[in-house]
Amino acid sequence: MLTRSPFLILLLTLLSTGTMAGVPAKHPAARKVPLPRAVARILADPGVNQAHWGVSVVSVDGRPIYSLNDGQYFNPASNAKLLTTAAAYALLPSGLTFTTLVSSSAAVSNTGEVRGDVTIFGVGDPNISARTMPFGGKTERTGPPLAALEDMADQIVGHGVHSIRGDIVGDDTWFVFERYGAGWSWDDLQWGYGAPASALSVNDNEVYLSAMPAAQVGDNAVPSWLPTTPYYAIENSLTTAPPGDPGKAGIERAPGAMTVRIFGRTPLGQQGLHGALAIEDPADYAARALRAMLLARGVQVSGTARAQHRLPTDTGDFLSAQQQPLVLHAISIENIRAANVGEFLLASHVSPPLGDDLVVTNKVSQNLHAEITLRTLGKLESSDGSLLEGTRVVRQFLISAGVSPSDFILFDGCGLSTQDLVTPRAFTTLLGYAARQSWGEAFRTSLPVGGVDGSLSARFKQPLLDGKVFAKTGTLGEARALSGYLVAASGQTVVFSIMCTDHSPSEPADRAAMDKIVAAIAESN
């Protein structure tokens, strides 16, 4: 009978397990885990298994790779910006600019008097602000927030204007006066990310409130505004607390209110309270700011500051009207400026190119800019700068891109609406289509890059994914979404959409699960 020596048994064991130096391991753990099994494992985690998940993965040319509930509806949150910006890349020139004009209803007299109103006409420039353009990896603001308005005030004075016998009017009639999309939550409207849309927008239609601890414990905190233009009144019950006090500061502004309440406690030695608040009426604010600037320059203004709006008149069913067919065409104009503003031009301001703004919109998920782009699409491609016509244009574009009309329902352009519904396969169909268009590369590079910039700068830093995920994030209540392009381990670029609703609000695991699914897609392709 033959027997094996202990040395031979050890040698055979090492060979079979692949643990000898230079011998590759061949145990099951080293094999590529099939994507369906990998996703199932990830979503079986107790932190995410009660949520509703949808996944679509396809090749750039549309070949299906993996799907999970990809034909079911999810709230897209800010993934809705993909639909709006893709339509803009396809239909509008990237070099398009917007010229804001200031004119008077009467000529400047020999003595420098204007007998009539002075009006600033907005045409949808989203960047009358101190935002640095082009986008350089993160949001940067240089100089005063209203520097563009200051420059226009200087131009008015440069025309010899010494007195104005009329009002300063902020005119945003280029768009219909529809500040919010249907389904926007009331508790979003006070914050900067819920700022109202307007054809005359300044400083992203937000103001920054700071309240620093006072010098003495028990005294009220000291508030200040940036910009400094008087607008909101403050009801201040925010008290200064001793160092180390666990108290918390709060801000509240009821919808439509012109008073901001600050309350709670802010400890000595701490940074105090800071918040970005939405401007209730941007055109009115622009008029107030311009009037104050003119007064500061010695110009006498007898009238007040006021806004001029164009109120909506359509009373029909929104979705039915949205579904009316529309013939789209590529816009060739290079600049937008208001018509019929009168012959007495006093000042102007030209925006950065639209292409630069679309990058900002996607990289930092800028809601206001997406809403302005939506209304611009409606204004130029259809009959009006309204929510209805803007969403109608985007709907027609998506259908032309091969997206099934039953795969999406849109009520806004940025994704703040809780009524927006989109399927994962709608996103992968659009993204695949975009990748094959002449504007596709510009669209792809406008998206946040994992581990590099925008809303993905802190995610996907592992070697497998760093710099290889180009995707739009989305967060709204208990909804999450991530859709875009991924350079897989094989070097192949795939298109993906991961959507989640009804997750636990106390669990951060949904985002971690999304990132694990992206890694699994990369490893399996």
C-alpha cells in the first residue's frame, strides 16, 4: 500500500490552494461575482432592504447588461437636471449669452433728469452674481455679490443721470411669473436651494444671513446680511450662551413672509448662525438694490422700487397640454436681449456663455439655474417662457431621443418636485443617446466626476473608481438617485442609473449601497 509523506501532502495542499509564491489563487472568492448576485447581496443588507430600488445598466450602444425594476417609477430628485441640461445641449448653442438691459421711458435731459421710470429688463441670465466662471472644481465667488448691478448703476451715472422722476422697476416678464414648480415642498421654499425662478435673477436669488454671538452672555446675537440691501425684517430671539453650551440656533421664514425669525442659543467662541435664504421676489429685490446703488451715487430717485410680472393665464390641464406634439429645431441665435425696451438705453450686462452655466448646473446641482434653463427652452423652442412650455420641450426632446413617453412625468426642471416620476431605463436610454451625439462629450464632462469635483468630489475615491464615474446625484426627502457613465475595469464605458425611494430617513446606508453597486458594475464589466 502506497502512502504519502507529510511533505508531499503539504506540497499538494499548497498547489491546490494557490498559496505558494508565484502561484495564482484559483479559489472561488477570486472569481468575478455575477452582477445580479452582487446587487442582490448589497440590497439584502438590513439598512436598505426595506427601500424600493431600481437599477438599469446598458452599454453605450444600448445593449442591456442588468436591470432591476428598471421600468418602475421613482422620484428622480436632482437627476431631473439630466433631462433639462441634455435638452439644452441638444437644442441651444453652448455660446449663447443673455444681455440684461436698463432703459428709461424718457430721454435724459440736458440737466441729467429722467422724467419717467427706469427699468431693468431680465432675460434669464442666471449669473448676475459673483460666481466665478467657468467652473473650476468647486463653487467660488469673488468680489461683491451684486457687482454686476453696481456696474450697471455706474453706467447709468455715466449717461449723465442726476435725478429720476419715476420708479425703479424690475421687469421679469420675459418669463411667466411662476416661481415654483408643482409639488415643491413648502419647507424648501425659505432656503437658497428652493429659490424662486425669475427672468431677472441676482445672486442666485438668495441672501446670506449671519448672526454672531454678542459680547455678553444673555444678549441677543448680532445679525448681518450679505448683500446688505435691506429686504427682510428680522425677529431676533437668538441669545448668546456660555462657551460649551449645547444649544442650537434656528432660522424660520414662513412662505410669503417678509420677516425672518432667528431663535435658540449660540455659544460664545463659536461661529454663530449662517444660512442662505431665498429671495421672495427676485425682480423686486433687483429693483430695490439698483435704487439703493443709484442713491449711494448721488442720483435722486423720487419713486419707489417695484417689480413688473407677467402672470400665468393658462387654466387647462397641465399634463394634457404638455403632451401636445411640438416640432423642435436647433437654435442658432448667439445672444438674447429683451425687445421693446425703448430707445433710451442706459446700461447693459452680458452673461457668461450658456455652456459654462450648464456645467455649474450639473456639477453643483444648482436648482435655480436648471429652472431658468427650462424656461429658456420653452421661450425659444415653443411659445412661452413658462413651466408648461419648458417641460413640453423637454418631453418632446426625450421622445426624440428614444425615451418612452410612458417612462417619465415632469413638473419642473430641477427635480425639487415630489410629483416628478422617471424610470431608471429612461435615464440610461437618454444617456446612451447623448453619448452618440456631437454634444455628448460636453454633456458627459459637465457631470460631477467621482473623487474629483462637484457633488461627487468626496465619493468613489478608491482606485477602481477614482476619476471613472461621471454621474449626476439626486437627493430629495427619502429619495436618492445616481445616473451617468462609468469606465469599468475592462476599460469599457457603460451607462447606469440607480434609484431608491422610501429608504429610512435615519439610515445613511442607501448612499453607501449605491456606491457598492457602482463598484460591482465596474468589477463585472
